[in-house]
Amino acid sequence: MAVPFPDDFLWGAATSAYQIEGAPLADGAGPSIWHRFAHTPGRVAGNETGDLACDHYHRALDDVALMAELGLDVYRFSLAWGRVLPEGRGAVNRRGLDFYARLVDALLEHDIQPMATLYHWDLPVALHERGGWLNPDSPHWFADYAETLFRALGDRVPFWITINEPWVVTVPGYLDGQLAPGHRDLFEPPRVAHHLLLAHAEAVAVYRTLGRQQIGLAVNLEPQHPASPSPADLEASRRRDAFINRWFLDALMFGRYPEELADIFGPAWPEFPAKSLEQIRCRGDFVGVNYYSRGLVRAAPDVAPLGAVRLTPSDAELTTMGWEVYPKGLTETLLWLRDRYANPPLYITENGAAFDDPPPRNGRVEDPRRVAYLRAHIRAAAKALEQGVDLRGYCVWSLFDNFEWAEGYSKCFGLYQVDPSDQTRRPKASARFYREVMASRGAAA
Ligand SMILES: N=[N+]=NCCCCNC(=O)[C@@H]1[C@H]2[C@H](O)[C@@H](O)[C@H](O)[C@@H](CO)[C@@H]12
């Protein structure tokens, strides 16, 4: 492929603490809401948990050597809040902090840039018991936690992400209850979202006094297309676009929520004080984009609160998550960000696909569909770059097959297969493909 990727473009891979580390209570760590959720029967497929996951907590240094062999420029990982602050605030757990210091130092020794996510869904139970993200103090708890990490690792970590996918924290977490903490309530999501945005803004403000590098928010974005040109479907796709794509970014970039949100939530949508919306207004240094698919939307008046449903096109290729393979949507999303928010610096902080991979043969795992998915989406990103999008990096989700939340270990996104019997990491064809892409600075895609 003609190479539009600049030499300093950062090629990487992403993971998160609860999904790969295992040992959730080791060395003084406090339990998270995901530890509690996974241990609640019926919440996770097969009642699987992150107790072992990829055992990364005990294998981190070997895993960093694997990342170096793969050829990563950047590695995106998350910090488990409860390892560092077992009660979520107050006393620091030195052994937890030391784990992350060792990980960061190992990455730097291998010339891999650390990209640290402060919050990837694993709120300490101790804070959840004080109301969690519903508590108006939660932004201050988060800013204090962030400050602890900025002071401990800020000199060595060049990229910080405050919160991973506040939409997923809010909607599956508090509206439909699919993810921890599993609440199903119409009145909680608007407040949770507001506190998450205040938490992000407060952490960025603290970072501005302590750090000199880059900090941003990672959002899941999904272009919405009406299933038909009917006014009802057009309106439904506009509502879903506001709900998924503009809710958090408009608040950050413009200091206001999309007006559709008040229609969607009706009486459950509070009057937010103008002062707090002004506090939320905070562009950060970059936007992290998590892209997987698009939404094909049909009006469904009886489906509350959106009045819309997402269709699965009958003729589309689907991943095992049921998501349509739609690389054009990545180009569309990147151009939309350029045009709506005045061309902010962007990193694709997650892009990948779950497919049922075969067992290894002669130590190799063939995953041609994932190779095709990654190639198509890297090319889609290139198309946006060629149109002036300020795209600076791309991270595959995920480095390893790992704990896919409520799906357990049944959904595999990894470049490496992890043998559950002995934790052996085996590269898939997609790892070999991605190594070539990185070595050729994008040309091999
Ligand atoms: N309706 N609707 N839209 C649903 C949009 C949510 C899409 N799921 C994500 O973005 C999560 C992200 C997460 O960071 C990671 O921890 C997960 O392992 C991956 C894979 O699932 C993705």
C-alpha cells in the first residue's frame, strides 16, 4: 500500500487490567466491581471470572519481551485502581504501585512507549459502596487517584488516558445492566455520565500542574446509518448518534450536551448547573478512538428510551460479537471528528475483531479473518490520514485473547492465543501480519 503513515506514527496494541492480569487481590489489592460482578452467578457467561485471565500479573516482564519481539512502538494498558488504592482513596499500596512501575520501566527498556489508562471499568468496591460514580464526590476520588499515579509515573509515561469509554461505563453499567455494576435505571446514567466527565476534567486539570506529556479520553464511536430513508429511521439514527457519539465529546469540546439527550431521557434528564458544564469543557491533548463497527438503525417507538434498534444486516460479515465488519465506518468516524471538533489529534486506541480461531497446528494459529479485518481497517485509517485527519497512532484490540467482560473467555480478540492450561502465548497469523505492518511502517497493510 502507498504509505501515508509518517515514520513517527505509533503502532501498538491494547489490553486492560481486569481482562489480562489475573490475581485481582494479590499483594494487598482491593476488590473491584468487576471482581464482585464476575463472582456473582449468572452475570458472566459460564460464570467465568478474571481470577486468572492471562496471568499477566505474574508474567508481565516476559510479556513485555513478547511485545518487543512483535515490534510495538506503544503499548496501551490500564492501571487497576484497587491495586494502587485498595480502598479507592487514602493509603497507597506500594506493592501494587511497584507492579506498574516495573511494567513501565520494562516497556521503556524495550523502547516501547507506555500509554496508561487510569480507569478501564474496575472501580474499587470500597468506592462503589459509597455510591460509586453516582456520588458527587467521585470526580474528586478519581482526581486524587490520578494525582497519585501522575506523581509516581508521570515522568516515565508519555501518554495518559483518563477513562476508557465513559459511554460503556454509563449505559451497560447503569442503564441496561449488562456490565458492572449491573444497574438498570433511567435516572442514574445521566448523573453517572456527568460525574465521569467531571472526573476526566479534574484529572486533566491536575495533570496540567504536574505533567508535561499527553492526556486524553478514549471513547467508543460508531457511525449510525438509517436502515431506510424514512423520516422515522433518519430521526432514530440521529438520536442514536447523539446517544453514542456526541454525548461525551460535545460536553468536552463544546461544554454542552446534545439536545437529543433530554428527549431520550425525558424526566430522568436533570438540569445540570452551567458552572459544572463549564468545568467539563476540556479538549485534552488528544481523543482516543475505539472503533469496532457501525450501527444500522431502524425506528422502534416501543423500545425505550431510544425508540431505535440496531439491526444486523443479513448480507454482512459479522464477528462473533455479532458486530458488522464495516471498515468504511472508521474512515467516516475519523473524518467526522476532524470536521466536528476542529481536527483534534487522534489515536485509534482500540480496533480489532473477535473470531472463533482454530486450535494451534505446529504452534501456529491461523486467523485469516482477523488478518483481513486489520488490513481493511488500517487501510481505512490511511484514507482518513490522506484527507488531513491528525491521526498519530493505531492500537490493535487486543494483544492477547482475554476476559471479554460478560462474554467471559468465549470471545477472542487477540493477536496471540493464550492456552488456558499453561498460559502459553501463541502468535496467530494476525500477529505475524501486524509485525510486518509495523516493520514496514504501514506499507505491508
Ligand atoms: N450498542 N452499542 N454499542 C456498543 C459499543 C461498545 C463496544 N464495545 C467496546 O467498545 C469494548 C471495548 C473495551 O474497551 C474493551 O475492554 C473490550 O474488550 C472491547 C471488545 O468488546 C471493546
